[in-house]
Amino acid sequence: MNITSIKIYPFDTGIQQSSLRAYADVVFDDFLLIKGFKILVSKSGGLFIGMPSKKGKDGKYYNQVEFKNDDFISELRTSILEAYNVFTGA
């Protein structure tokens, strides 16, 4: 499965403590669109990717998408962060 395109949606709540920087939608093989990847800032200042998730009745968040191949997950995260950096000019 190849990443065809990535669309970045900046997210600014105006709250300085918010770790969410943007959402990303990813198209795979011009066939499958997965929405809701989150670009977040870690406590150490680096960026990381959160998988699309949904809040359960118990108040916990559960991933809606699960990839089984670690190499593909790494490639996906790198591609999303690269698209975000291009978008922000970083």
C-alpha cells in the first residue's frame, strides 16, 4: 500500500497548553482515505502522530485504525510529519 497524498488541516485552539497542532487525512493508492490522524507536540517538544481515535463510553480513547506492519507505520509517520513541515514552512 502506497501513500498517494496527505492533506494537512492546522488546528489552533488558542490555548497555549494544547498539544494538538494539526489533523491529517491520508489517501492510500488513490483508493482508501483515512481521516483524523493527529499531529501532536510531546512534552519534550518533538512532534508525533496520533492515530484516528474515538472516545468510548468509559471516557477512554480507542484507535479506529490499526496497522500491522511496523515499517509501514514508520513510513506513514515520517510522511505525515514531512507534509506538516512543508505546510508550516519548517
